[in-house]
Amino acid sequence: MTKPSGIPTYPQTDYLPQLADKQAVFAGPFETAIRQLPQRLLVHTEMNASEIAAPLSFRDPVYFNRFFRRLAGQSPAEFRRQFPEKYPF
């Protein structure tokens, strides 16, 4: 599957997973961006959790699922089921 246009590509770093390991408290615009990007990709694309995890520097999709659950209160699959239709960006 090709990456949808408009999704930024960043150098592979462990920054976000390291923060999650430390159970960092995210605040302000950074928290909003961290919450919204995976959620938007789940609602607006057909990308699966593994495809979303990679550009966010999560090497292990299972770890991304845990991170998402902690932020959103539900798994990526449960979140996506709330939006049966895909809406364009």
C-alpha cells in the first residue's frame, strides 16, 4: 500500500517510544499532535496499525497498540470501528 500524500516522513528515531517508556505526560500542542495523527490516519486511510506505527518510530506494532490504548482509551481497531466510512483529509 502506498503512503497517502500529506503524511510527513521523519528520520527514524526512538524519541516517541522513549517518551512512552518513561510514561511521560504530554502537554499542549505536542500532546494534541501525538493523539490526533494516529487517530486521523485510522479514520481517513486504510493504513493498519503497523503502517501507522512505523513513521511514528515504533518498531514494534504491539508496542504502538499499547501506546495508542493508553492515549485513546481503546485499541486502534476499536477506534477505527467507530468510523466505518473513510473520509478524505
